[in-house]
Amino acid sequence: MNRMSVLQETVFGTRIAEDEVDELHTYFVETDQWKKLLSGEVDIVFGSKGSGKSALYSLLVAQENELRVKDRTLFIAAENPRGTPVFRELSAKSNLSEENFRSLWKLYFLSISANYLRHHLTTSNIKNQEANEVFDLLSEHGLLAPGITLLTRLKSVLEYLRKLAPSFEGSVTDPTGVTYGAKITFEEPSIEERSLGYRSLDNLLAQLNNVFSIYKITVWLALDRLDVAFSDSETLEAVALRSLFRTYLDMLSLSHIKVKIFLRDDIWSKIVKGGFREASHVTRSITLSWDQKSLLNLIVRRLVSNESVCKFYKMSQKEVLKSAEQQSLFFYKVFPPQVDVGKSKPKTLDWMLSRTADGTKRTAPRELIHLLLAARDEQLKLDELGSSDREQLYLIGNSSIRSGLLSVSKARFEQTLCAEKPSLQPYLQKLEGQKTQQTPLTLTTIWGCSNEQTTIIIEQLIEAGFFERRGTREKPIFWVPMLYRGALKLIQGAA
């Protein structure tokens, strides 16, 4: 088997975790963070874009049957893991206050949990009076329709909220004269109201939690892709997510209904920066981080998942993965020592990590995997065209790695930065062909803005990871990382 045929068979997976759910387990390492998440010690997973939050979420989905059998834990997606996020439905409903949102989250979680419990009790032919009280009340208000999608369930909750807005009192009459009863209240009802059948959301959740505890079932209500769900409005995002975390804290005392949140750490920082006193109480969390060793392990695990690669280099998967030293040795069997050859030039792994890091100096697995995929494609193109290094020992040569970086740069710039920050795109495009090192004065000239406006744009680009702040406070310098240079054809040097 020659090198070219091995390369043709080699797969590195995909850079989007949702697209490789079935393959993830083959090159996933059970870290301490993963074990804490799986055991239920952790509820909140923070991480940068592409750091692996959705990979952990996807792996939890894949573990659904094991969780149910081993720990009687049910993993329920409260947001669509693929396709259009459920909560994009709220983009046009931004008039909801933080308190309205808090009620929405609780009612939505109550509806999802009750739907599962009713199904479980029905199929098991079990009758429970406490559970039936909750089911009947939700059904009375159209909040427990069976066999519907998450989006339809959310719409039912929204409809219930709209009928009660803005007072959220016991009942409301709409312009047509129809009166809606509101027996599910958002505050604790009085003794008289309770006698009339009024129940608070917190009371209903506690009642449902008690039924789950009787049958020793724990429900995990998981939310991922919240950055996409509320991307249309930063104001809506802030209100919705602050209320979500307050709801999470409200429900923390529930022993058998747990909310699990997967969120980008930059979005969490914005929530806290905007004012969030309860942040110190969010303690059951982890932040995904990647150092050189863990990123090397990620690359090598994807390599040795290919049987043909192991055979070609006469090494077993077990042998390669037994130590960090062995992983490094194997990496440099597959890749050349350097991408840019020279005494002062970095080793290949360092080159890869520095070129795929953004302005925060962090390398996300997504960009690194994309570089592997692009470099493989570039090497195959060279081989098919009859390159002079067809018989080289390295699976992928340095010129292919260098060429692959351009695809990564364009994808990160167009599909992430510009897609998420459309208001900044005109300023970014004006930087095309400019120098990689800028000052406030040079940027003011390029953008044609006032000094104040330039300062605002610079801070937004630093927050987005496009600029790295350098220099001094008196003489600041804004440096564009290698990741974005190819897409904008930037020129090395100071403006």
C-alpha cells in the first residue's frame, strides 16, 4: 500500500460535531471534564466557538440508552441539535421582559418534562394522582399535546403567555369577548386562589419532581446552540439568557429535573459584563480549554482511527496512544518537522496551532480539524497532478499544510466572523490588502470614522477575536492573527 492510496482512505472526521455523531466515540478521550458531566456533577459547559461543546452534547445524546439503563437518567434535548433552533421563533417576540422569559422557560421545561412522564406512566400502566393533577392542568390550557415538535410546544407556551399579557392575572378577556382562564400562575397564589384550582409554576415543577423521585427517574433538559438561537438580536439574547440562568438557579433545588446548558464563554462574559449578580452562584460548571498536549492528542486520535495509517507506519493504535511522547513521535512520522524550513522557524505542530489561533490566542479544535481536512485535500491534488514528492515518507507535506490554511482562513472569516458580526463586515472589508499591524490613527484613516467610533469598532473586533491588543496603553497596537490574514490578503508589517 503506497502513501497516496493510504491518504485517499484517510478520514479526519468533520469540523462540525453534529455531522459526526456516529464516529465521535472512536477518537474521543474520556477526560475528567467529561466524567463530571456524565456523572451529573456539572450542569453548565462553557467554551469558545469550536471548542467542543456540541461534541460533548452529541456524545451525551449517543449515551442516551446507557444513561437510561445505568442511572435511570433521561437526556431530553430542549433545543434542536440540528437544523433551525427552536428559540429562533422568539426573534420577533423581543417585547418579552426578563420576568416574562423566566415564566416562559419554566413553563416550557414543565411541558417537556410532563410530556415524557405521562408517556412513561401510560406505557408502564401506572396511575399516579399527583402526576395526573399536573397533566390535567397543562392539558386544559393546551400545553401538553402529545406527539408534537419542540417548536410547536414552545408556540403553545408563547400563546399561553400572550393571552395573559401584560398583567398575568387570573384571567383575561380578549377583544372578541372570549375569557381565558389562567390557572397556572407565575407567582404563588393566595389560599383562596388555590381553592379555585390556581397553581404556581414553581409548585407544579416541585410536584412533578416529586413524582420523578418516586419512580427514581432523573430528567436532563439540555440546551445547546443558544448562540444561534438568539443571534438576530443582542438585546434579546441578553434578556433571554439572563432569565435562563435565573431559571436554572430557581430549579437547582429540584433533585430529579435538571437543566443542562452548553454556552459560548464569550456570550457568558457579555451577560456578566451587562450586570448579573447571580453569576457567583453558577458553580456547577466547567470551561473547556485546550493546550498543546490535548490538541496533539486530538490530531493523533483521528489519525490512528484509520487502520490503513497504522499499517503504513507499522504502529498499533494502542502503542501510539500510550504516552504523549509516543503521540509526538507518531505525529512527526505523518507530518514533516517544519512547515516553513529554517532554524528560527517553528515546528509543525506549533505552526498549526499558532496559525489557527484567533486574537484571544486560543486554538479551537474546529479550525485545527479543518486545517487537517484542507491539507489532506491539497496533498491529494498535488499527487494527482504528479508532484515530485509522491514517494515522500510524510503522509502530508509542508506545502499542502501551508496551502490548506487559506481555506481555514476564508471559512473562519466568512462563515463565522462576518456571519456573526454583519455590522462589522464593512469595516473588515476595508482592511483587505492592508498591513497586519494597525494603530487607532491608521484605522481611523482606513475606515473614515471619528476617533470615538474607531475606538468602539476596535473593541468589538477585539471581543470577536479579530484583533490582538499589543503595545502599551499610551501607544496601543492592534495585530491581526494569522488565522484571518489569508482571507483578507493582509501584508505582514506595521501600517
